[in-house]
Amino acid sequence: MRLLSFVGRNGQSGYGAQIDETHVANLGAIMGHRYPDLRALLGGNGLAEAKAALAIAPVLSIHEIKLLPVIPNPDKIICVGLNYETHRKETGRPVEQHPSIFTRFAASQIAAGDPILIPRVSTALDYEGELALIIGRPGRYIKAENAFNHVAGYACYNDGSIRDWQRHSHQFTPGKNFVGTGAFGPYMVTADDIDDIEAQTLTTRLNGEVMQQAKISDMIFSIGQIIEYVSSFTPLEPGDVIATGTPGGVGFKRDPQVYMKPGDICEIEITKVGLLRNPIAQDLA
């Protein structure tokens, strides 16, 4: 299933499953009394029930809804930095024994199609195409070999970075949490639909030009290792999001540097997962 969150014309939030390019099964309309949002559906072990409900759920046109980030209200968004060798080398960072971890706030997230915003205090907006894991089963001290038992699905993520603010100190947090910089979507593909996620290819395109491309298997720390490490310092809960890192080719390490500007289009595509497309705009706030 391709599960997504949305706001309808009545202003109420909901969730559903994409049937095709123009239609969505409104699962929230028949399951919302038990699972008010997608995070609750995952927490209630409702995926099998959702699959069965596809046949009877009312159908909406994609034009009747506005997409939200796949999980609009995660308890945690955990991000992994420097997790592809090509990116580690281009940044000149040393080899590390443990993943580099930082966090992103839910309020910084946007949906597919929403503009990624350049803040008034910077012009150094960079792209970072990533695979996002969505946790479905809670756990603590999860072993790497059991990690996939806790993954509900996968989605595309653009971990947009305000590079000058990211480099203000050794902490990435300011440059990773500006409003409108974390694009997440358009949907999550349930894990049982992809049995070879690490064989998939991640590609970032800016205005149609390929800027990043790598196999998911090129990650320094694998999905299993990431989940084992993260779940050791914090319990993982249904709906938590883990952005697993970006390959080499980021804009600030190019010569000349490439930063996104108003009117640009950035696309993150992962085979078997989907295509996340966002325009770039100036934040007028």
C-alpha cells in the first residue's frame, strides 16, 4: 500500500491509500473512529485492517485533497548524517565508529508539492535526498538482525539544509530546522511491498539535472545498524521517522557551489518507493 496523510476540502485532516495517480481511498472515513490519523493506525497494528478496507473505502480525487507530510505528527524525527562514503569524503570528515545523529522538528516538515523555503537570513539552501524509515512496531534495544520487524514502510525525504546556519557550530540543529525545509512524501510504501529496499537507487535531481545518485546499500551504517543504535538511546514508537542520510553530490561541496533558488524544482526519487517533487520559494515571513 501507498499510505498518505491529507487535508480535505472541509479542512479536516485524514489519511488514505493511493489507488492510482489521481485517486485515493479515504481510509480515515471508515477507520477514523478507531485510528484518527496514520500514526495511530500504525500504533494500533492497523495495516492489515487498512488493506482489507481498501475495497469499501470511499474514493477521492487527488484534486480534492492537499497532501500533508506522510506522518504529520511524529513523536521523533531522527536524522543520520554523513552516512554515505561519497558524502563523508566530500566533506572531509573522519571515519567514525558510530552514526552521526541529529534531530528535526515536526514543524519544519512539508508535503510533496509544497515549496521548500529559503529563509530571509540565508541564501544557502541545499538539497539532501534521503530514504526515510517509518517505524511501525515499538521497541528498545532492537538488534540489527530484528530491525526490519519494526519498520512499517519507506518514503522519500529531502532533508533541506541551511548550510551557513548548520556550520555556526558543531551542532547541526539550527541549519536543519528552518520552517519549510524538510520535505516528506508523497506517501509511504508499506514494507511488505518492498523486500529488497537496500537494492534500490536514490536519485536527486535539481531542475532535471542529476545531482546525487547512489544505491541504498552504499550507506556506511545499514538500516539494521541505525535502528539498533537509535533504539539504544531512545525507545522507538510507531510513527517515528528516521532519515537515513544523503549521498555525495550536495550543493555546498560542488565547485562552484550550487544552492537552490526561487523557481527551482527539486526531485527525490527512490526506485520502488516513489518520487518527491517540490518547488523552491522565498520565505516571505
